[in-house]
Amino acid sequence: MPFEITNDLLDQIALLIQQQDDTGLLELLDTEHHADIAELIDDLSIDDATYIIKLLDSELTAEILMEVDDDVREKILKNLSAKEIAEELIELDTDDAADIIAELPDDRKEHVISQISDEEHVADIKELLKYDEDSAGGLMAKELVKVNENWNVLKCVREMRAQAENVTRVHSIYVVDDNDKLKGRLSLKDLLVTSTKTHISDIYIPKVDAVNVNDKAEDVARIMQKYDLEAIPVVDDSNKLMGRITIDDIVDIIKEEADKDYQMAAGLSQDVEADDTIWEHTRARLPWLFLGLIGGIGAAAIMGNFEEMISSHAILFFFTPLIAAMAGNVGVQSSAIIVQGIANGDLKGSVTNRLFKELSLAIVNGLALSVLLFGFTWVWQGHMLTSAAISISLFAVIIVAGIIGTFIPLFLNKRGIDPAIATGPFITTSNDIFGILIYFWIAKTILGI
């Protein structure tokens, strides 16, 4: 049966902790996956969560800590001593250990590191902490299997056995020279079917995808996604093998980017979660709501300049929400496609070609919708010029909205600004203002007012 958190289960765990029935608690959690226990811990009080972390074996709790919510982990770590945290870090790969160290207050970092007895592990963690967390260096782990091109197959196998003890999963076998520079990768099949006296230099595959330690995390994610890689080696500027990045780290990056882009498109200026405070939600939402307020005031001011025309042709007023809504919808559709293409690296061709394509789409969609609107308005009102003014305005607004929705994210991307900021309230507000202005200007021109 799939793991399910129920109130009865939470109450049972709370009771076992209250009674300090460690045996019963261990029996209850014995068969559960670390990810399920992490999900369970997220729903417990911090005191109860800390009790479980201290009770379970460090090999298991180290994995649990990497799965729990960031805020929960931060609070749990505050309840653990430096020695207890160090015991967890010893069980983790260097990249995960470095991530936890980075979350600690500065005054605790050195104290925790000093409690780790494995000097090589400490050195690797300190090295990883030097890199930006959003770079390939910040993502990589030092644990990997590498062999020298000058070894024969027999020595290679012996060395691999020794190295594999410290590697959770062996995704690839990397080949290096005497200076640790990456030369290629080794096929396990070739290793198994080749004579033990054969040199690695004769059988390794020189073609291997790699990233630089300074490459951006999203660029690494794009490469691994494109080539369906489970792991990718990381090298420095001299092509020295520094570490590897595995797919589980990339999945986290993709999820974080998707969450950020989704929230930005929805009009949130910073990353927030459902259980964040009211103040944090207010700070994230208010700037975009303020932008919407300014846009609404601008649209109202524009309509005020056409007060006389609205008074004599009241029907124009009733179509104002439709024009504004269509402008916003078309702009968001266009910008969403562009932002998605930029994020996935699928956007091909020049800016001019992309603008021309979106312009063509806007013309086709605008003609279809305008003809339908013209027919409806004419049947309803029976006035040719008024129907023409409204439908032509819609056609023009759709074209302008499509161009704006395409150009703005492309422009922002060229300037190094996250194009996701172009979607949602920004595009909607700007197109509302342009849409209202175009609508009443065309109507005034056609109706001769």
C-alpha cells in the first residue's frame, strides 16, 4: 500500500514520543522509506521531529534531512548539537553536506566542521562551499569513480572497487591523465569483455559531455535534459576533473526554476510558500498589485479623455472590458510561449523571425475574432459604423498585444533579466492601457467624433 499520513498515525507517533517508547517508534518506522518519513516529519512539531531524528540511525536520518522542508530542516538543526550535525554530514555525499553547512549560521559552521573526523570529507566540503550555489561547482559532488588512462584493465577494476565504496551510485567511469585532466569515459561492457592486460587508453571513449565549474545551474540542467544524462562530469578551466552532478540535483533545479517562473507569472515578486507569514506574502504580492492599480488608474484616465464620445455612444463603454481582457489574454499567451522557449532552449531563429511569426498568428486570430464580434454587434445594434469601430479596434489590439507579448520577454532576455517577469501582471497591465487607448482612438476616428 502507498504511504499515507493520517491523523491517527500522527497521534500514534505523538503518543509514542510522549511515552518515550523508542522500541514501538522504531518498529512503526522500520519499514518506511526515508522520503515517507521526511513527509511525516514535516507534519510533526519541531520537538517531535527532532526526537525522531535523534532516535533513528544517522545513515537514515541524513537522507531524511535532505528531503524535509527547508524551514523544518533549519529548525531541526538548531535543536541538534554540533557533534550530532557532524554525524549526519559524514553519511551524506559532499554536495548535500555542503548544502547543510551553508544553511548554518556562521558561528556554527566551523564548529560543526571541526567535529567531522574524516579530513578528506572536510576538505571536499570546504572546496564546494567556495562556489556559488547556483553554479555547476555549487551543485557537484566530489564522489565519483575515475581511472587513469595508463592503467591496464586489471588495475582499473581494483581501483574502481576501492573508489566505489564511497560512491552511492556509479553512473559513469571517467578516464583522466596523470594530471587529472578529463580524457573521456569508460564503457562497463568494454571493461568486462577486454583482456585484463589491455590499457585503458586503448578502450576508453574520448567523447564525453562535461560542464565547467562556473557554468550556471540552469545551463547544466538544460544540457542534461537535452542529452538524457544521469550524471555529468564537472571540470575547471584547465579541464581538470573536479566532480560530477547527478540527475537528482538537476530535478531539484528544474522544480525550483518552474516554481519561480510560475510565481513570477502569477504576480509574485519573490519565492513564497503556502505556510509563509502574512508579511512575507504581502511583500511578494503588493508590488505587482500596485502595478495593477497604476495600470487601472491609467486606463481610467484614458477613458476620461473620451468622456464625450462615451456619452454619445454608450455601447462603446460596454465593450471596454472585452477589449482589455482580449489584450491581456493575447499578450500573456504570446509571452508564455516565448518564456517557455527561452527556458527550454528551444527558441530558434532571429528576433525578427519570431516577431513575424507572432504577428502572423495575431493577424489570423484577430481576423477570426473581429469578424465574429462585428457580426454580433451588428445584429445586436444594427449600426454599421459602431460595429466596424469595435471590431477593427479588437483586431488592432490583438496585433499590438501579440507584438508586445513577444518583444518584451525577448528584450528582457537579451538584457540578462529573467523573461518570466514579462508574463502575468506586467503584460496584462501594459496591454490593458494600450488596448484602451487604441480602442477609443480608433472608435473616435471611425465615428468622426
